[in-house]
Amino acid sequence: MCGICGIYDKKSRKVRSVDIEEMKKVMVHRGPDEEGTFLEGRAGIGFRRLRIIDLKKGSQPILNEEGDIRVICNGEIYNYLFLREELKKKGHYFRSQSDVEVIVHLYEEEGFNCVNRLRGMFAFVIWDGKKKLFFGARDRFGIKPFYYYDSPEEFIFASEMKSILSLSRVKREVDQESLVHYLTFQFVPEPGTLIKGIKKLPPSAYFILKENDFKIKKYWKVKFQPENKPLSYFLEGIRENLRESVQLHTQSDVPWGSFLSGGIDSSLIAALLCKNHKLSTFSVGYEEKGYSELEEARMTADYLKTDHHEYVISPQDFLDNLPKLVWYFDEPVADPAAISLYFVARMAKEKITVTLSGEGADEVFGGYGIYREPQSLSYFRKLPGAVQNTLSYFSRLFPDGTPGKNYIQRAREKLKDRYVGNAFIFGDQQKRELLKEDVPFVSYKEVTRKYFTSLLDSYDEVTQMQYVDLHTWMQGDILAKADKMTMANSLELRVPYLDHVVFEFAAAIPTKYKIRGKTTKYALREAFKDLLPREVINRPKRGFPVPTRRWLCNEMKEPVKNILKNSFTPEYFEYSFVEKLFEQHLQGTADNSRKLWTIIIFLIWHDLFIKRKINL
């Protein structure tokens, strides 16, 4: 795990070393162990290293035999040993044992198609000194970040947006369309960012830059292809593929362990790791009742006999670290669970340098509770059309919040009109009330429409939900917080569920084996039901719950008032509407905690990245 950056000057001016050094400096947390720089005329690349594999000789940039092709990479290539032997047989010489070195030699053999052979998490860039071009790629799911700024003058890239913004010539201007989408999703959907002109390279894509010609191409696509096979076939395949993935994800020359939240996803990873290893596990929680899984995680750790570590987060911990964590994020991500992830990573770093975690299991195996909705709505849809119409008519006469009203409305709506993913903060009507009139309005459906349009006709509603989540929620929230909060502590996080071989097998599982009754991830639970106690296998998903709803009424009440008073952005928001949201929440007439948190995180971000009035 590292940080990469670089510049390509389109006017053939020499790249200045001072610019590369400045870009590296602001992301030293991604790689505190080493740094590297290479300049060649109009091209320059920089690197910060966190030593994981080949601690002595794995420095980057890594060269080919002739020294005219160089690669920098953030991430890990898990099938590097297989590729290494293949490339050695073809005559390639390796200077190190680094996993990244296979990329440069594979590029020599297969050109831009080399990315199809890589199994891992990565964002890499190759400078081909012979052809005078940049070639870079991002892994299939977007586990590792890649930001870029493309102007008529130059192309700038980095693992973190703040690295690009360290160059004063890059303007800090809010992208208002991205802001409007952020208010619905609690993150900025890719490939956009909240800074105008800076974008993210899409997952499963590569780019080629030569002279002024910049092209992006997809090399892999998410595709579900359910197969009509017995459950036993899928259970055996899940066991085989996930065991292999977990094993590959343990390749490391430094200590590793596992996060443990108490749910099935992380518990299963920990159980597989315990087979041949004394495992260290890490959990965080809160003192507030109902907002902590520490007890459940402790029970699992005791069962697995791990070296278990816990940390209880206080409201003051939360407040003291909030501006710093928003800075680490680069962009506002209004998921309070991200803060929990920061603290568990901080604790883990004291013992290990690599951690495995359970991100991606819900999207891959069908784990979110919302995936049960099509089954629930089917009862209404089986009613005669006349009955449906009558119930729908009368439901509109009742006030919002009336039991059954929302159920009927959702049953009558098409999935593409009602589903936006796991986070739905502000709807279009509320955004119109919140935003100033001169902020250009765009519906959240503009984000999801392109994914629903590209869906295959054969996908049922559960599969459609998975597809949308894999392209929105997982990228913008789950993986963003996993990377940024662990890298803030110089800790590498690995996600075995998001191995593309695991996904391609799971994509063949029919929905009837993913959702059964009230049970989500049914096939995954059944595949490993003998590995953990039944209460762990059947435990519903909770993740790292955070008591922000309570804190906003108590410990965080005055700090939030100060933020709204001193950091408000009247150029974007109507203060009276925000004030109303806060009053409703304090009086207990509405739970507006997620809406308020989304606004608060943006205001802190704006102070840090636009006004630059907070010094960390």
C-alpha cells in the first residue's frame, strides 16, 4: 500500500522536481517508509512507500531490464508469484521479490492487455520512455483510488486529491453538480469529485496518454450470469474460492491481522485466517447501549482464540479527530461508520501493518436487508389490479408516516424510480428546499439511470440492486472509507470478498440461494455454517453502528451549533431549512441525524479544502 503521483506536461516543458516533492509530502501517511522520484523531460512520477513485500529491494519506481520503462503502483498483486515464474521462463530478469515488478515485465509482453492478467487491488502508472506515453489502470472494483486533473496544459494524477491540490495552479472550486448528488448519496458518485476539474479513473478501466491524446477504456465489466445448478454446487464453490482468496491475501513480509465487527463477514474471514495462524483481531464500539458490537465480537474472538483488542470511542474522541479525518478523506463522506474505521485502524497499527476485512460481501453475496424488499413487495403485487389501484388511491390521502403508506407507494413504483442504494439522505424535493435557487439542480436519478439502462433484461430486482450498489455505494462509501481511514494510519487493508475470481463465481448464484425468507447471504452462511457458532452465522448485519442520533442532542449539540454558525455556506444552503432540521431533531419530532451529519461534514470539508481556514 502506497501513494503515487505524477505530471505529464502537454506543452513539452520539463516537470519540476519541486512539484513532485510537494505532491508526495501531503500523502506521507500512505507511505512513511520510503520515497522515490523519476523525472524525464515532460514526465515526472513520485512515490511514497509502505513496506509490505520485499522490505529491502521493493523500492519504486521499478524498472524493466533496459531501464526505459518504469512503474509505480499503489496496492498488491496477489497472483504475482505465478506471473513471476511465467515471465522468468520467457527470459525476464527480476531485480527484487516485489509483487509490483511483475507489472512492468507483463507490460513488455502483453502491452495494455497486461491488466487483464492481474489479480489484486491496484492503481498503477507506467512511464514508457521508448514510446513516450503514460499507461495506467485501476483495479476491477475500485479498491484503490486514482484521481486525475486533465487540462490543456498538463495531466496530473495522484492517489489522493489533496496531492493534486497541493499545486497552487489547480483551482479549488466546488463542483456544484457533485454537491447536489452528495446530498442524496452522502458521497460523491464516481467519476466525479467535489472539486471542479478533478475526476476519478473509473474502476476496471485503464488510460493511455500520449502527447495531447488521453483515452480511457474499460477492460472488465460486472456481469451476473445465474446458473441453474443445485445449492451443493454453489456451497462447494464458495468454500473453495473464498479459502483461496483469503490465503492469497495473507502474502506479506510484515505482521497481519483482521478487523472483527461481530457480523458474519468479518467473523468468517477471521475464522479462515485462524486455521494456520495465531491471529490478532481488532474491534471498536461505544458506551451507548445498542451502538456497540464489542460483546459479540469478543464472543467470536474467544471462540476462535484470537489475540483480541478493543477500543471504546467517546464523543470527545469523535469530535477531537473529526476535522483531521475529513482532511484524510479528501472528499466529504458522511458515513459516521467511517470514524469507527479510523479508530480501529489506529489501534491495529500498533500491532500489525496489514489487515483483512469483510468489505464487499454484501454486494457480492446479497447481504443488505433492502435486498429482501422485492420479496416483501411481491405480496402486494399479487393482488388484483383494481385492488392495488384502490389501496394506492386511499394511501395518498393519509399523512406521511402512516403505517403501510410507504409500502404501497414503493410497491407501485418501478425499481429504477425508487432505488438509489443503501443511503438516501435528501430526496429531490428536500434538496430544492435546502439549496439556494442559483445552485444548478440535478436529480439523483441522473446517477442511477445509466446503471439501470445498462442492466441485462434477465436481471431480477435483487440482482439489479446488487449491480447498482457495486457501481455506487460500494465505490463511493464502502471502499472510500476503507482505503482513506486505514491509510490515514499507514495500515494496509485487504478485502478477500472483492477478489474478481470470487465475484465471478458468486455472480452465477441464483437469487433464491442469496435471499431465502428473512435470511440474506444465504449461500455464504450455509457454505461455512460448520466453521462458526450458529448465532454468529445467523447474526444480522450491523457493521460499526455510531450513536450520532443521540450525540447530536447531547455531547455534540453545542459543537454543531458552532459549526453551523461559523462555517455555514450561504452561497449553497438555506440556513432557515438547516435550522429547522436541527430543531426537529432536538425536539424529537424527527430523526434528522443523517441529514444533519451530511451537512456538517460538507461544512468542515469546505473549511479545509476551499476556505482553507482550519490548520491541522
